[in-house]
Amino acid sequence: MRAISLQQDEFELIAGYIYNHCGIMLDETKVPLVESRLGDLVTRNNCDSYLQLYQKAQMNTPLAESLVDAITTNETSFFRDSKVFESLLMHLFEGYLDKSNRINMWSAACSFGQEPYTIAMVLKELINDLLRVQIQITCTDISTEALTYASKGIYTDFEMNRGLSMLRQNRHFQKNGDGRYKINDDVRSLVHFRPFNLLKPKPLPHLYDIVLCRNVAIYFDTATKQQIFDHIANQMVDGGCLIIGSSEMLIGISTRFERRDWNGIIYYQKVA
């Protein structure tokens, strides 16, 4: 079958749709990425062009969701930037648990679930008897495909070996008959998944003590970043802690957070 090329006007239509839907900027350097990620959708939906795929998506909600799923980046791994989990979060958890037996957390843009399950593993290791505390980890993503995958809590050898020690693999997972690994129910039960668009948010069920929104804002322009972090602040308790990517910062983005440094790890605290 002849490979179908992405034309400039088609790219502009698709890039505009993605920006309007979820705020992600796609400049002309992303033409090969869009072409590669949508090529399979073009073929599977019997389209003669990327324009036809775009037109079909306007009238077909599941196809529109698949288009967004294909474009949004889902790069993730267990214990990604281990200092955040092994050091900063342990410090924050201990502080909260000294004052209360309750922690509400939000993993924004959780992708395939490795980040929230990492949080749950850390909590399980810190608090062996989870029945004595009230812990809620809300996990959101715009990609319904990623959320479906994450909610199963089942991972391949490749995914398991990206960040997980053998000790944690043996402690928190059981091997399935198909050679994949399923996370244990006591860890899985802490995590609750739901679809969520950071650009067009609906209220979440809690105000959160700790929010992780890491390596997400790098895909947005300044105005969109300002909007997103304002939404996040609205969903947090006063004094709550926000953790973003190590290469990200909120200077010129939001005045609703103050920068904090703990053992060389930067995070932000919501201004009361």
C-alpha cells in the first residue's frame, strides 16, 4: 500500500484541532511525529488522506479521542526522577502524617499509570498498615487509551525494568501466566483513575494536599501554562505542595505558588 504523506494544510488543521482541544503546541518540526503517529489511524479508518481522517474525526467522537490519544505524549516510567519519590515525597508524607491520618494526592497527566503506582508503592512501604490512614490518589489523563491501560495495573518486562528494582517487583507485583506483571491489590486499591482535560477541567472530588504535574507544561505556550496552573491551584488546599518537572519552573507563569527547596529538590507551595 502506498504511504500517504501529510500535507502542510492538513498538518495545520490537525495542529489547530489539538491546540484547541488540549492546548498542546505542534510546530512544523512536529510534522514527522504527527505523520508517524496518525499513519495507522489513516489506514485503519480507510482514509485516502490525513484531511479525510480529520473530517471523519469531526463527526466521530471515538475517532476524535483516538486522534488525541495518538498525538499526546505518554513517555513515563516507574520512579522517574527517583529523588522525587525516594526523598521529597517521603519527607512530605511524613510531615502530613505527623499532623493527620489523611493525604489526598493528584497525579495529573498520569499516562500509563507508572507515576501513581510509584506513589502508592512508596506509601505502602512507609505505612505498612494502610487501614489506619485515609489515602486517596486521584489519577487523571486526557488519553482514555492510557487510562484504560493504567487501570489494569499490568505491565510488560520492559516496563517493569524501567525504574523498578527486583525487590520492588517481587514485593508489589505478581507474575501472570502470560509473562506480564500485575500490581498487588493493596497497592492498586489506593489509586483511582478518571479522564480529565487540564485545559477544560471539571471539578475533581477533593482539594488536594500534594499534586504532581511533571513534564507536562513543556508542551504548552505561556498563556496555556498560566491557565493550567491556575486550575491546579483552585483544586488544592492552601499550603498544598505542587511538584513539577526538574526542568520546569513557574516564574512568569503563576504567583499562586511559592518556590521551596528541600535537599536540593525544588517544589512549590500554594500561597494561602
